[in-house]
Amino acid sequence: MGDRVIDFSDRPAYLSVNNSLLVIRFPPAPPAPTAEGEGEVGPNGVRPTGASAAGPSKSPSADAPEDEQKSSNDQLPARAEVHTVPLEEIAVVVVSHPQVTYTHAVLPGLAAAGAILIACDSKHMPAAMMLPLVTHSVQTERFAAQAKASLPTCKRLWQQFVKAKLEAQAQLLEYRTGNDCGLRALADEVRSGDPENVEARGARLYWRALFGDDFRRDREAEDLNRHLNYGYAVLRAITARAVCAAGLHPSLGIHHHNRYDAFCLADDVMEPFRPLVDRVVVNLHDRHGPDLPMDRDAKRALLASLLERYEFEDETRSLFDWVNQTASSLASVICEEAEKVYLPRLRNFRDATHPAL
């Protein structure tokens, strides 16, 4: 499976598939209006009287994408900007622009390649996610083992994830302030199932130390929470993809059990990786202040952080590889083939001299 994340948020696009390639067409910008014929705008923003300036419309032809050859309404200008990406290289496609359209072949094509499609709402926040159905040869067997996992096993697994999350948060705080604010000590207090809710106690310390006393983690807030939401949503998609690739069902969580949440297990597994997103958001906050807009540059920074390579135990891999290893080890524990989940303490390779992210 690939590790490319493609975001469509800035301009209209038309997506199709041809020979296992995702074909991306960006229509040209409308020509500047002139005194004569001003306001006469035809389809795709091209004035009928000035068609020669933008080039003729492209009609379906023999060399058109395989899922477009029977379409009669694909009339994009000849000068449309066209890009192709092998489907097998794609991990996540994020669609937030309201004028992005795609043929049906795009959806099964992404699914067959193991990629995920995220659809965003009018606020450019992820609203839906499409996952491939069949991703592992013994998927049914693992689903059954997952459903039968004992409560003690789930509690022991959650203990490992909470400890790893607190340690990752401590790393980020140490890197930024030289002080873990007591999070490492809290990590040592986590018991099976985290009955004392040490995770929440750590969160209160963590957010205050990272963003200041006035910050509150609120998914509906129109502040830096928007950037956290966006980064977490893409991280969630990456994690859900890894969970499915490991033959596990993303809805059957070990701790999260919301009846309205189809990705409970992905929410469990992504916990130790959340500080990778936090690191970028706090850096953006440092440069631009608390009124940082949720614009193209902010999204690019967040996506770039998820495409970086991270180091652990003298190995440097992509985040996709590390999350895949965690999900695979989780499947081994659930199938009673191992005792512990593999939870790497990641640090950015550019910060390899620091014992932190």
C-alpha cells in the first residue's frame, strides 16, 4: 500500500481512473472579463464568444479514461491542468472543495488499492470516511477473535495504549519546555483498564502546558481546535487503514465503545500518535498566534507532518509503516500470539539529537 495523502481543498477538480491511475483534472480559471461580452460565462467558466482563448472543449475519445468513454458530459477545456497518480501509491484522499466530482470507478479503484477517501463538510472538517472491505486473507478469523477478546485482555491493551500516549505527550513537553509536567510519573500509575482515568488527568496538565491556561480541548470551538480536528481526522484515517490491513474490524474497540462511532478501534490505536499532530499545531501557534486561520498553508503543514519519517531504535520509517506495525502487533495479541503491542516512541528524524519528537 502507498503512503501519499492528496488533499482537494483549493479549487474544483474532476477525478477519474484510467489504467490503474487516478486522473486529476483541474479546469482552467475563467478568463478575465473584457468590455465586450463581459458577463457572458458558459460552462466551466469559459465565455462562449471567447472559446478560442481557452481552447476548444474536449470531447470523449478513444484515449479517454476507461470510466469516461461512455460519458457524454465530460466537456472540460483542452487546457485543463491534468495530473496522474498511480492508485497503488495513494493512502488517503481528502476532499473538501464543494466542486470536486469523480466517476464511480474512483471509489472501487481507491478501495482496491487499500486507500481511504475522506469527505469534508462546509467547514472543511472531515464528515465521512470510506474504507476498503476486504484487506486481509484471514480477516473473518481475526474478526471472530476480536469479538471474543476477553475483558482482561482489552483492559491490559488499553493500559499499554494510555501509558504510551502519556509518554509521547511527555516527550513533546520535554522537547518544548524541558519539563514533562509530571506526565511520566502519571504514566507509571496507569493500571489495567485505567480505572482511575489517569489519561484525563494527564490531558489537563498537557493542554495547559502546551497551549496555555486558557486553552480548552473542544471539538466544536473555532480556534486551534480546528487544526487539531483536521490533523486527527487524517491520522484516524491512516490508523483505520492500518487496522483493516491487519485484518481487524475498525468498529470493535478495546476501550472506545460509542454506538455511533464506526471507528472505535482506530480511535484506540491512534492515541499514542496524537502528539505528532499536536507538535505541528503548537508550532503553527508559535508562528501565527491563536488566530491562525484554517487555510491551505495550515493544512499543508499538518499533512506534511504525517508524511514525514520518524525514528525509533535506530530505524527511520514513515508514519504509515509505524502505525501498520502497531496494528499488526495488536492483531497478534488479540489472536493470542503475543503479549504486548508494539508501540514505538517516535521522534522526527530531523530532531534525532533530542530524546523527543
